[in-house]
Amino acid sequence: MRQLGISSIIVKKYRPNSSKNKVVEKEHVLKRDFSTKTINEKWVTDITYIYTIKDGWCFLASVMDLHTRKIIGYPMSKYIDTTLALQAVKNAIKLQRPTKHLILHSDLGCQYTSLEFEKYILNTKIITHSFSGKGCPYDNACIESFHASLKKEQVYRVTYYDFNVAKLAIFQYI
């Protein structure tokens, strides 16, 4: 493998963090039904972390259409906040231009449960927000799987100097 320049991809095992904080359960509309009949029917979204030497942790928010399994919205930021999560959804809406009702599924992260995010979703009038259960990544398996593949195939194989280098490499991968 060394002579051919081939290396194995290491998979990091999922180890959930136990949280003592009380989480208000939100409606789980998707119910792990990832099947669709057409585009813009069900979208899933999540945020992942990417490390850089100069700028430290950077964050990528992704929105995936479950019909095509295509990433349709993906901003990157030095800050993990509601603005990042909102921009991913806004990018997806701008690209896909949905006209019929759709489900947007996310985890219970503070970016997705914030008043600003909820207000935006309600104002679209075509999106129903669905949430994973507390500590259950399998409820959002498709986007979690994409982020795992991104990290195995791209992020863990490279050391990024700064935010701009990481952003360019991630966007080229997508």
C-alpha cells in the first residue's frame, strides 16, 4: 500500500456525550422514513466541525435533499451559530426553489431550536420542521453519514492551514 500511495480510511466510533441538561422534546415528523417520491419533499440538515491550524475549529452546515442525496446548501463559518444554520437553509431554498410543502429535519442543536431559526421556518410557510430525539444520531442518519464520508475521504487525510484553505477544499469535495 505504501509503494502505491494507498492508505486506509480510519473510522472514528460514535461515542455519545451524556448530558444532564433537560431537553424539551420537539416533534419528530420524519420518523426515520428517508424515502421520497420527488425532490424538495424531505431535507435533512446538520453541522460538523473541521479543524485548521491557524483559525482553530471551523464549522460546515449542510442541507441534503433526501430524494437525490445531493447537498443543496452548505455554508462554512468560523462560528457555530444560528446564522450558519440559517444560511444553509437559505442557500438550499435559493437553489431548489421549492413550491410545495416539505419537511426539514435537524437535531436538537441550539442553532436549530433558536427563536430566529424557528421564525424563519414559520415565515417560509412551506417548511415543517422535524427534530431528532435527544442523543439519537440515527434519526438524522443520512446527513450524519455524509459528514462521516466527508471526514474520512477528505478532512482526516489533510491538515488545513486556515479557514480559507479548508473552505475551498470542502467546497471542491462537495
